[in-house]
Amino acid sequence: MSLLAERAPRAPSGGGLGRLFLHLFGFLFLVFIGLSVLTNLLVAPVVVAPCASGQPCGAPPTVPAVIRETAWRSSRYGFSLEYPASGVKVSQQTPSGVVLTVDVTGKNGSLTVQGSGAGTTPAEAISDQVGRLSGVSQLAGDTNAAHELLGAGVGYLAGSGRTYVGDVTSPQGSQPVSIASEAASNGRVTVVATVVGATSDSG
């Protein structure tokens, strides 16, 4: 006798109908539970592993490209920078570096960017550039903790940073200035950038 042979139909009874409703309810309940689990799996948030302390974490933030900027490129080392020509001018340049002067609402300052071979460490590049700043006297390290450079670097590369104070002579006389310098290396070239600006009345 075949196991798939149809059973002879029986007259429905109240007990059979009750069992049918029970089985149908159980089936629908299991389907509901299954859909709930599947939905939770599909919408479950992605777990992101925490970043290790002291290590780079993810890609650096990006911003839309700035338009109408003027580009300058070192013909010796190949690094480049962009600046707004409306308030910044090139005052000096060589194949390895450039000096930009800034004049915004009567406030002026300068930015010196210089490249050197990879044999120069970022700390050495800072000391060399700051020591060569023209017209700056009474140079000393800035001991104000609020002026400390945190996360110093150049071009998304971690490096070194230092702050200084000094005096600069101008046609209006001597005035105090603040100096901040950062440098970094990619293993082929070391780039240092130093900003010199008048110290505000509030320090």
C-alpha cells in the first residue's frame, strides 16, 4: 500500500474543526515570529569596531573643493598649495618654497612654506625655518598652554608643531608677534609651514 494513498474522507466533527483552528493559529504564529526575526536581521544596525587609542581611525574628513583659489607648486619637491588671491599675495618664492603675505581688514601677517629632503626631520625643519625668519627678534618659546598645537601636521600627515613669541620691526615700530610652525614628512619630502602674526590685545 502506498504511503501517499489518499485517506477516505471522514465526516467533519467539532473536535476536528477545533484542531484545524489550533494548527492554523500555530502556523500563523510561527510565520509571524519568523517575519519578526527576519525584519530584525535586515534592519539591525552595523556594529563598528571602536578605534584603537592613538591610532588613525578612518578616512580624514572631506569638504567641497574651494573655488577661485590660486595654486602654487614647488618645482623642486612637487608639493603644492592653494590660497585666496583676494587677500593673500606671494611676496617671495624659490623652487623649494614660498612666502605669502596676508592683509585682512587691516590685520597683516605672513605664511612661509618650505620643502626639504626627507633627511630633514619635521622638528629640524621647524627649528631651521623659525631661526631664519626675517625681522623677528626676542624669539622665545610660547609657554602659554592655551597656544599649544594639538595634532600638528601638514597635508593630513601627522608631524611636529611649536609656538613662539617675539618682536618684529615695522615702519610703525616694534610690535609683539605670535608664531606657529608645523611640519610633516611623507618619506620623500619634508614640508614646514610657519605663520607669523601680530599678537592681539587680548593675547
